[in-house]
Amino acid sequence: MEKGYCNICAHSARTLCSFEDEVEKIILKPDIGEAKKGDLSGFRVHKFSHKKQKFLIAYQFQAEDIVFFKIGPHENFYRELKKYLREVEV
């Protein structure tokens, strides 16, 4: 995974468990995230709070799979996601 896009190692085990719980929610109910429009059409973003901080998870359906693209704090989330997508040309 690209440096800076999801540096899980930098987070505590408790934070990691919180992220895993949110991913599990998405897997169980894929439409939980908000469908995006415009540049991010086709993506869904699930928002949640952990330790009084807002986090987002960006994902997309591809065939019968859910592909996760980014998880991180709300600050600059969409800008970083768009930059990543331009780099990998999804």
C-alpha cells in the first residue's frame, strides 16, 4: 500500500480494532456508506468517529467484491483520495 494512505502500524491496537469493526460493518451492509458524485462517482464513503476524531473509509464495488481504497482522518481525505486515484489511474 502507498506510504501515507493507511499507515496502520502507526495506530494503536485499539484503533486498529475500531477500523476492523467498521470494515466488518461495510462487509455486512455494503450500502452503509454515502454514494459519492462527480469525480468520485462509483465510490462510497463510510464515516465514523474514534476517540473524538472523524474517520472515513472509501470503497467501491467491483464485480462481486468490495475494494477498499483509503481509510483515514477526515482532514484532507477527499483531496488525498483523488490524488491517489490520479496516480494509479483507477
